[in-house]
Amino acid sequence: MDNTLCFHCSDLLPPGPAIISQVDGEPRHFCCLGCKAVSDTIINEGLEQFYQQRSAPTITPQPIDDATREGYALYDSDSLQGPLVHYRDDGALETQLMVEGLTCAACIWLIERHLERQPGVQSIRINHSTQRARVVWTAGEIALSQILLAIRELGFHASPFQPSDWEQQMQAAQKKALTRIGIAGLGSMQAMMLAYPLSFGLTTGTDDSLIQLFRWASWLIATPVVLYSAMPFLQAALRDLRVRHLTMDVPVSLAIFGGYIASAWITVAGGEEVYFESVCMFTFFLGLGRFLEMRGRYRAGLAGASLLNAMPQTARLQLGDTERLVPAQTLKPGDTINLRPGDSVPADGTIIAGSSALDESMLTGEYLPVTRSSGERVCAGTVNSESPLQIRVDQAGQHTRLSAIMRILDQAQQEKPRTAIMADQVARYFVAAVLLAATITFATWLLLEPSRAFAITLAVLVVTCPCALSLATPTALTAATSALRAQGFLPTRGTTLEGLSTIDTLVFDKTGTLTEGRLSLRGLTPLGDMARAQCLALAAGLERHSEHPVAHAFRELESAPLTEVRNQPGQGITGQMEGRRYAIGSAAFVADRCQLGDPDPEPDDGSLTIYLATEGQWLARLALDDHLRPDALSTLRTLKQRGYQLIMASGDQSPHVARVAGQLPLDQSYSGQSPEDKLALVKALEARGHQVMMIGDGLNDLPVLAGARLSVAVAGASDIARLKADAMLLGETLTPLVTALTLAPRTRRVIRQNITLSLLYNATTLPLAMMGLIPPWLAAIGMSASSVVVVLNALRLGRTRVSAPVATAPRYSTEPLSLSEPGL
Amino acid sequence: MSILYLLIPLSLILVGIALTLFIWAVKNEQFEDLDGPAHSILYDDDVHRIPPEAQVKKPAANNKPTDKDETHHG
């Protein structure tokens, strides 16, 4: 087992003292205390099988701090539990949870086993395909927040949600559709079995009554198929005819119901052939095509719908002496609200007490936190990171800047062009041709041999079955979508895959998209006599007690024990160890606390520089910035090779933009862009004829995400961004983009092939049918064969494995990096 | 051949039973999660049900673990 990767999450091990624990008798290395803690929990509960069974690297657990616990505790309040928790008949409580961070089946097993050990939990079942959990527990023995924390202990984040009306309707519709094709499938098989002796003349020389037996039995079987499974076709055809719209449902209904009635008539009154098995198979294949289409839409919509139900925004309203939790919608101008560290700001307002660092990257793109104090304004949607604040509400609900951006977004989305689906266009002409052919056949045979006229017309309608045609697109799309989803790219709309093949320009956001969106330690330069490892440990020890985003960069490091730690918000931290005083923070703060002169000046390269010093001596200079995602460089290189135009548009105004641009093969780079600027940029590109794909993460990208031809939200994106985007990236990497852009043209090709194949089949069999040469059994075989060929062709898409080289760079480095080094 | 007069109605009854079961399965959400059961059968969740005399002892902590097969009982 190599000793450079964390045993739990497979991240590279950081330099510094090793974190080791015994697993199955062998010492294993971990990258952080979080991973070790999860591993210890797993061992203690006897669940080591997890490590043997897992098939993908596990997610790195984020540390659980008080803010997280408080967030979960909110779910125990009655106002939130009401819609989310369901009271069962036997007195137990039940809820549905969305679980994030699941990478393989072993994770699901682990959570289920771990939760089952918690007292009070009756059962937990996680659905592998939808990643939703259903938990049943006994009221009073355990609280919902404890259940969520138990899942969090293992590193996974779960949140309760309530399925929307749309989802419940879709689920019911899906069940019905499945029942329909189940009946049609079973009926088809039985009808085929009974049709075999009739078609192949095995009944010659026997009683006529035997033939009648087969026919009556077939009729009995075909009845539920036609009257239940095929009803949607008839209803759709009648509805379309009323609006004078020719769709595929018209010839289909004619064939199915015409065939059924005619065959019933022949069974009673005597005649040549019955077509029950063709009618059943017709229904089955067509129903299958529609079912796949519906299922694809349902799966895509699931991802979006669950975001709608993310935790409702709440605010801590200060009324007199008491603090109450209220929904953010009920805030009015003039209200006083309290913000704890980690809370997101629920309304636009002015700070009346406190001073803290705010993370405004989702609105402005600037990744460095901004310090704000009394008298300054804050915007809804930003996150308070450091200290508690008290805010007076100026604008709430619909009047916040956030809502204004959302309105621009909705408007931009309505103007988005929709490409016509290929199959729809083909279908229109096809239907007209089929009906024309059927009419001609009927008329001609009526003159030639009236007794066979109806039978032959029926054969024409059956043989020109658009089964293969209707399966052509949905099977290809379903196969491609599943393949993409497994590789980390999730389309949320039906038109996404088609649009992917037309893209020629990609516009990237910077913060959170090309970069990781959080501060990490970039380099440490010792300025005094102390060794690097020591400096790191001191820095970590001081920053442990801070909630500032800078402190998060040190979270996972081993820290030296410091006492009397004092935090000056926005400036720095001081502490004592072994009698000596240490300080970390901005140069001015540290110089003041340790009685030092100015340090050596450093170049302004856009990174955040903080200093560590002790009384009388500068110890180290630490550079922090927002790292590029490990695979950003390789992904962009690959895309450049393929000929895409790459542009970066960032809201950040700092030199960081130039530095990031210097490290990546971009064609153009823009900084200081407001959401409106970005939208104008995209519109200008589109005016010049380019098809633009926008990849972003936050609110400052929203109007662009709506305006671009295709928009992709990265994994860490805000819920709203993910909701409005056309596709989502599921992991922390950008390589799924390459996969998707490779697979999309292939999908298009397969769809074209399928449509060609099915049209070819119909074109060759139509003249034969019109001449009366196709008996029912041949029509049935032809129908099934063409459908199977189309499906098999589509399944080829599921086999594609597109791998782009992924370079993993070490996250921690104690060497100062030169600006010319790429990719780090 | 007259046996067919019995067999065919019999097969129709069986189809009816099959259909009923299928409809029940759809209602009971048996088709919701098609991937889960494939994975869950691979886990040794029933170790505690093996009688003590049949259990394979794990190797001691200071032995080097060798194959998966040797530390895993069937």
C-alpha cells in the first residue's frame, strides 16, 4: 500500500507529522484528523468491510464545528419539521433525506449500518440511483438533528427535503407507465405464443374449433393490453386531431385499435388472419419508447426538483430581549437580526453592532473575505464567516439585490432559443406519408379484391410501425445520459445533449469554478531561525480559534498548543506558548503586537500574505490564495487541442485574475465583471455567431448561466445556480466537461444512424406490404427486429470511456512557488 | 390435441396471476432502486449468524495479512 495517499480519502498526504491509526492490524496514514476520526468510527463499529468493498475514493470529511451542529439543530424546531417529517400510523416518524458525498455502493452500506446502531432508529434505506434516504425513527428516543449528525460523522452531508408536487405526480405517472408496459409485454409474449400455430399452419388438418380456441384466447389477452396500455395513444391522437395536428399517435392508434376491432370481428364472424399479436407488440414497443423518454426526463428533473426544497432561509429576529427563529420571507425593513458565524445573510441591511469578515464571492467573485463593521452595508446571500453581527434590515424578500438578479435570470431564460428535436421534424413527414400510403392501399385493393382490402391496409399500418423511430432518440439519450452521469456530468434538461455538439466557445468563471473557491496555503517562507514545520504548527495553533476564512486553510494541520489566544477580527491573532508570545496576521498588526519594524516587502501578486512573528523576531511569511482545481490545466489544455475557444470572465478585480490567466491556456480573460457585464459578453459572442457554454458556480453568474446557449454549474455551486443550469458537474473535477463534449457528437451520430435505420426498414417494407406480400407474423418479426437493432445501437454509447489525463497537485507546499510554475 | 382445451385456459390463469404480481410489485416500489440489491448481497452482514464452531478466526495482529480470501470467510 503506498504511503503517499490518505487511506480514507485518497488525497495526497500533507508534509508534517504523520497521522497514523491501526486498521486491521496495519498502520495506515491519513491526510487529516477528520479522515482518521471517521476511520476510527468505522473500525470501532466493526464495519471495516467498507474499505475492502469500496470501489471509488471516499469524500474527505469536512470538520464538524459548532456552526454545523447548530445548523442541524434547526431541523428539530417545529416550524421546520412540520412539512418535512411524516407521522406514520404506528407512531413512528419518517422523513426523506438527500445524501451528498456518496461515491460508491459501499458508502451507502456504511451509512445504513452505522445509522442502524443508533438507538431509536428503526430503519434506514438509501436508494442507490436517486441517492435519497428514507429514515424511520421513534419519536423521543432520537432527534432528527442527531440522525443528521450521525451521517455527518462519517463525512457525508444529509438534508431533509419534501418532494414537490411535480415529483409526486411524476412518480405516480411513472408507476402507471411501468404497469402499462408490463401488461403490454406479458400480453405480447402470450399472444405471440398463441399466434405461432396459427401463422405457421400447424392447425391444418385439425378441428376448426382449435383455431377458434387460439383466436378467442388471443382476444382475451389483447383486451387489457389495448384497453389499458394503449389508451394513452388513443387519447393523444384524439386530442391532436381536434387541434388539427398530425402526430405519430394518429397512425399508431389507427393500427392498434383498428387491428383490435378488425381481429375481434374476424374471431366472431370468421376470416383469414387475426392480428392480435402484432397489436400487442406494437403497444409494447411504442410504450417502451415513451417510458424511456419519461424516465429520462424524470431523472433529470429529480436533480433540480430536490434543490427547490433545500432548507428554507431562516433568520434570527431580535425582538426586545428575545431572539426568535423566523422564515426569512417575513423580515421587514427596520427589523433587527443576529448573524452567527457561518450564517448566510438573509436580507440586505446595515451592520449596527459587531465587526466581521464576510464572504462575498457569490455576489462579486472576489475570493478574499471583506471585513465590514458598524455602519457598512451587507447583501443578502453573502456569508458571515468570522464573528457575530447584528444587522438592521433595509430591504428584504423581493427587494434585495439577490431577488433582482433572479428576476434578470428568469427573463433571460425565457428568451433562450430552443432547438427543434430532430425526431419531431422527421415524424411529421413520416406520418403524412404513412397515412397517404394506407389510404392508397385501401382504395386500390377495394377495387382489386375487396375482401382483402382491410387486412392489407392493416398490414401496411402495422409494418410501417414507427416503433423503431420512436425508440431511436430516447434510447440514445438515455444511454448517453447514464454514461455521462457515471462520469460526473449530469444533464438536467432534454435539450442539453443536443446543444453540446454545437458548442465552440467556453466561458469560465474564476472563483469556485477554475479555482477551488476557498483559501489554501500556497507557500511559507521562513524569515527567522525557526524550521518550516514548527512555523506551520504555530500558525495552525493560532488559527484554530478563528472562524475567519484564512483559518480554514489551517484546519487540517497538526497544531501546536497555544494558550491565551486572542482574536482581533480582520487583523490577526495572538497567543502564548512556553512563555513566549506569538502573533499571526496582517503585517501591521503583527508588527504592532511584537514590537517589530517593517518586514521585507513582497511582490503584490494577488495572494493574501500574512505574517507569523514572536517578540522581537519575524518568523515566517505565509502566502494564501485560491488554488486552481487540480485538473483545470489539463482539462483546458485538452479543450484547447480540440479547438475550443476558452475565455475566463471573473468578477474579481484583484491581480489574482491575471495570475490565474497566466497559468492557463486561455484565449481571453476579463476581470471585474458584474453579472450584467458577463451577460453582455456572452451576447456579444453569440452575435458573432459563436455557440457559448458558460461554466460557473454562483449567483454572480446567474444571468449568464441563463443567457448562454448552454450552462453548466460546478459541484460547489449555489443551489440556485444548479437549479437554473442545463447541466451539473457532480465531482470536484472539470474533466467531465471533456467527456461530455466528446460524447455529445457521438450521441448525435447514433441518433442519426437510428433514424436512418428505422426509416430504411419502413421504406423497404412499405411497398411489400402495399402489394399484400407481408403476412402478420412477418410484420411482427420485422417490428421487433428493427426495435432491437435500434436499442443495441444506442447501447454502444454506454460503453464509451473517455479519459483525460488528470494531474493531481499537492495541496500543501512549504516552498515559495515561482510565478512561472504552471498548474499549481 | 384436445388437451389444449385445458392447457390454454390454464396458461391464461397463470398469466393473470403473473400480472397481479407484477402490478403489486410496481405499487410496492420494487422497481424504484435497481442498483442497490446488486451491491448489498455482496456484504457479509450475516457474520453473526454463523455458529461459533464454524467461524474462521482472524489472523493475529502482528501477522502480515495476505490474501483477501484468507481473511474473509465465505
